[in-house]
Amino acid sequence: MSVKPSAGGAAACHVCGESCTGFQPHSWRKACVSCGCSAVDHAPGSDVEEDQRMGRLLADSPCSHLTVKVKGGGGLRVYKRNRMIVTNPVVARKEATFNTTTYDWAPAGLNQTLAMQYMELIPQSQHPVLGTDGALERQRQLSSQLPAYDQDPMKCQSLASEEEISTMLLFVKSYKQEVLGVGEVALPGEGGALMEAANQRTAKDAKDGSHSGRKDAAAHQDHGSSNSATASATVSTNGTDDQTGHRCTGCRGEVAKESPAVYAERAGYHGALWHPTCFVCSECGRGLADLVYFWSGQKLFCGRHYCQTVWPRCSGCDELIFCQSFHTAKDGRTWHRHHYCCWKCGQHLDTPCQH
């Protein structure tokens, strides 16, 4: 599904197609005035914008090693996305040519053989090959599962006071340190090597950081040790042992020893691993884009649905609600009070209007 600009130059909707005249942003909804569909359903942002947003998310978290500092950026970090180029020879008559496939993303830290094994385990339609529907879907999932306005107050239009801004910043800092993670791919039984690598990163952060940074790193190391201990204690039901072999924490099915699996540091390396297709959000059931997860209550969440377990989300503007007073409709959905209205004419939703 390609992105085609409309006659006016604005990107047409992936859902509406030709019937959309091009993305026309609403003043406060994350939607198109032309067709009513979400902004995510129109053209995704550029690679630069995406990597900056992901860099901001992963910075100041245990996953900061997946980011790199921008030269002259005053400490700004961007996503060190792992792209993969696969080149296969194609023999035609007497001359050999090469078929090159570029993946916009692949799991970090793998050799190409294991990375390709991982790709073969997920549906073909989800392969993030440059220029294909799979690459476009990856970008849409990142925007939907990890909204910029769930981590950056500057992207929010509904924060009305310094208190709300401070509350949001504390919330973001908290989930970065306690909940956010990025899945790691390895063969079953190799969790010990992943844990050792994580411990080395923690030790390096503690050595290189300030006194407060060392305290945060030590707290993270203790948190990781606690998770590992918990996972080890429940290994007979969630993980592996000599009798049952390797079992997926998601579907409880067997994980073959020669088949790549996904580990989550927050869940502990000894007692939890997933089939690639089972590493999904427990709320929406969708695969976690770039393996970015939020671990809470012994469950995996995408960023969007984890945040909604802590703070209500406005059904009008799609932003989290940090104010004390908001509207809850009879169906359970929540709204900023000034957004509980028709998005075309502004009429209060309890009073019928022509729309």
C-alpha cells in the first residue's frame, strides 16, 4: 500500500484512498478534517523524525545503548536503528547478478543468519522491507503504539498548567526507569549471555555516570536482579527446565532449541521467553513494533495501552488526561471536558446536532 500525495500535495489516507483529498489536520484532534481518519492513517513521518522520537523515548532508560548522541546536539540522542541489507546472488545464464533487500529494521545484536531466521518466523506482510507495505505498517505501528504526545509535553495541546506538565514529566521518568524495555532475540537457553551483557552495560553506566547516575544504575541493577530471581522461582510454569524444555510465556507452546526467541530483560532472562509472533501487547494483541515493550503486572503492553492503565486517555484529542477534573461517559470512555463535543461544530455531545 503506497502513500500517494493528493492533488494538493498533502498525503492521501491509507484507509480512504482516493476518496480523501489529502491530510488536513484538525485543530486539536489527531485526525484529518477531510476524511475523519487518524493522522496515523496518513503519511508517516520521515526516518529522521522517527529516529529522533525513538531516541527521546529510549534516552535516560536502560535501553539508552540503542541510541547515539548527536554531535553538537547538546546531549540529544537519536535511535541507533539496526538496518539490515541482504545480498543474494542471482545466476542468469553466464553472468551473475545480485538481488539486494534492505530491511528498515532488524533485531539488534544478531548475525544475519539468525536475523533472517527471526524474519521468517513473522508473517511476510510484517517484514519491514524498504518500500513495501511491511515497512509502512511498521512506521504506522510505531506512531500508534508509541505516540509522541505520551512522552513529550511539547507535543501535547491539552496540558493546562505547570502542575500537569510536572506530573507528566514524572510519569515519563518513572516508566522509563521501571517499565520500558526492548526485546532481545536469541536462541532458547542463551538468556544467560543476554543477562551478562545487560549487567556489563549497567556497570559501565554506573562507572561513567555522576553520583546520581550511579544510584539510578544500581537501582536498575537491583530491579533486574529482582526480576531474574522472580523468574527463576517460577521457572517450572513460565520458563525452562530439563524435563519440559523451552516454553513460550505467551502461548505456553514449546519453543524449539534452534528457533530464535524473544527475551525481555524486565521479565528476567531465566524464566521468560516468547515466540516472535507471541511477543504482543496483552491489551490489543498486536505485535510490538521494534520489540519495544512496557512490562507491568507480569504482562507485556505497547506504550499506548500501558499508559492508559495509569492515566485516562481523552477520546477526543487522544492525549493522556493529567487534570483532576474530566468527563466520563456512560460507555466508560473519558474526555477532557472541553473535548466532549462534536468535532465539527463544537456542540456538547449530550445535545444532538446535525453531525
